[in-house]
Amino acid sequence: MTDSLHALSPLDGRYAEKTAALRPFLSEWALMKYRLRVELRWLLALSEEAGVAHVREFTPAEKDFLTSLSADLDDCAVRRIKDIEARAKHDVKAVEYYIRERLRVSSLRDVEASVHFACTSDDINNLAYAMMFRDAMRSVWQPAAQVVLEQIASLARASAATAMLARTHGQAATPTTLGKELAVFRHRLGRQLRQVEAQEYLGKFNGATGAYNAHRIAYPDVDWRGLSRQFVCGLGLAFNPLTTQIEPHDYLAELAHALMRFNTVLLDFCRDVWTYIALGAFRQQAAAGDVGSSTMPHKVNPIDFENAEANLGISSSGLAHLAGKLPVSRLQRDLSDSSALRNYGVAIAHSYLALLSVGSGLKKLAIDHAALAADLENAWEVLAEAIQTVLRKQGYADAYEQLKALTRGRPVTQADLSEFIAGLDIASDDKTRLLQLSPASYLGYAEELALDAVGNE
């Protein structure tokens, strides 16, 4: 597509197809749609409030017409709004004028002047953005995250008993199972995802500086605070009862921090999987026709996990700025949050791209059982921990030092350990258990821990 080739952002260029699911929620088009929804729902709310005398009750057909203005929004309507904005030099006012245009040629022409009644721009914007981000997260990002978590859980179940040499400081360490290590990430990511899912999305609807001044002067007897709460909650948002002109965006900082934590854990996962691929624990299934290197024909690069790492970093850096910026505004408001908010969706999109990449990469992984077994067979020194622990149990004061002298900094074979164990003055059952031990069987509760974390289905 010519448009995508000329896009400044890869989100709308190279990755346009992958990010398409987010456009109904995070694009400029979506912002228009959600603003329209807020304006029209407010006009409906006014018509249903008996104390607001100048806005009559609407017929069912008129209510359907108002609902259709946002529900059936098309590109032609959005272009019309943008044309109005080009003249008015105000994006929210352009939406108001567009609605008034449409009412002017309908049976609702008599309530045209009531569009945007007692509203300030952020009454519309804060609700529109809250619904946009809520719907993008719940409809697109969270399902994608759930898919990745289930992929990790499935791989962990399949490899719960697959013995693997662990590495601490990059060196051979007490063995584990592949499934247990994967289950650790499934557990961590699940905890972070639950916090994202529990996020509140706040909204306010209280006028120019948050005190319902215009509302109360027009209709002193209407319970504007109660009507505002009912209106905001009716949009599926949590009501913020006390603000300046703007909703202060604290919840958006909370969401940003929650997403950053999820991103960080997922990035850690990507780096570990990348390393397991490099060590041979995983093989990647090559797709016919794919090219791994422009000069080395044999290569199957872990590009999905590398791509995810890059996008997670970009997402988190954007979220870090937004979390620090959005809750800060001079006095009752300044416009710096307006430009910042337009980039919140960008940060979500990069995190979403990373989820897609991780999902793609996980589908290509195959466990190399032979490589894992060979790795363990070449690391008999890791049993030094087991032997010295049994010696401590038997009262050996220098157990650690004996095993250090035997194993540290030199190759250790099964025969070396068997000879050492055979010469120990310890209980026969302990000696038998140690002589039967191998790196592949020295696994503690690794399998049980994995299955407890990810289930047995």
C-alpha cells in the first residue's frame, strides 16, 4: 500500500496489518467516534432529566437516530468533522458543530443548541479517552496477553518433567526442569496481567473548573452531581467526583505502570528463551521459504523474541514518560496533556506488537531433548551440592570444603563422584541414594512446582 509505505510510524507502515485490530479503538477516527458517543449520550441524558426544562423528551425514533450518528460513523462523516476542525481550529468544538449540522436537518432541530450543554472540552475528551483505552485493552491487548500466557502454560505442562541444567551467573548450577522455568514466567506474567485487568478507568463530567458552575446557575434545583455520576457510570467508567478542569489522569499512570511491569517480565522471558535457543535447549522450526541470514544459509534466527524485546522497550519508555507527565498540569489545566494523550495508544500498540511476536515465536519452538540430556551428562559437578548437604546432615564440619576441593574449576566425571561417595563414612541408605543420583534426577520438586503452577490439563 502506498499509504503504509509513506507512514512515519512503523505502526501504520510495516506493522499496519498487525496493528489493525487496535484502530477501531486508538486511531484518530476512533477518537471522533468516542467523542460523538459522549456528546450524544449527554444530550439523551438531558432529555431524560425532568429538571432540565429546555430539552424535551425524545421519541424512540429520535433516540435511534442519535445512537446511529456514532454507531454508524463512516469515513465521510469523520472527514466532515476534520473539515470543520480545520476552520474552527478546535477538535472538540468540531464534533459539536457536526452534531448540530445533523440535528438541523432532522426532527431534533429544536434541541440543536443543547449539544455540549454546560460542557468543557475535557468533559468530552476524558470520557472518550477512558473508553478508548478501556476497550482497546479489554478487546485486544488483554486477549492477546491471555493467548501468550496459555502458550507458555502449555509448553510448561509438556516439559514439566524435562530435566535441564540450570545456570546461575551463566555457569552450571543445580538442575531444574524446563517446565518449571517456564512456569515461573507464567506465574509472574499472570500476576501482572491480573493487575492490568483490575484497572479502573475513571471519568469526570463537572464543567470548566470542576465545580458545576454553569450547571447550577442554569438549573439550581437539579442534582448535577448525582446526574454526572449516573452519566459517567452509565458509560462503564468509574466516577471521579473531585477534579480541576481535567480528569487528573492518575489512573492512566497506574495503567502505564501496570503495563510497564508486564512488559518487563515479558522482556525477561524473551531474553531467557533467546538464551535457551542459543544453548540448544530449543530448536526453531524453519518455515519453507524463510531466509534467516542474507549470507549464512543455515541460520534460523530468533527474530520474534528480538522483535518483541525492541517493541517492549519502546512501549515501556513511552509509558514511563506518560506516567510521569499525565498527572501533572499547571493549576486548573494546561494543554500539554492533550498531545501526550495522543501517544498513549502508541505505547499500547508497541506492547501489543510484542505479544504477537512472542506468540509467533512460541509456535516455532521445539524442545531438543538430546541436547538437554547431553548438557546434563557433562555437568556431574552440580551434584556437589547434594553430596555436601548430606554430609552436613551426617555432621561433617568440612563438607563444603571437601566438595569444593573435589569439584571446583575442573572437569568432574560420574566415576570421580562415585569413588568419593564410596569412601564416605555415612549411613548406607544415604550412600545408596547418592550413588544412584545423576544430574538428570537431581530435580527436587521441579516437576510438581511446574504442574501446580500451570495445571495438569
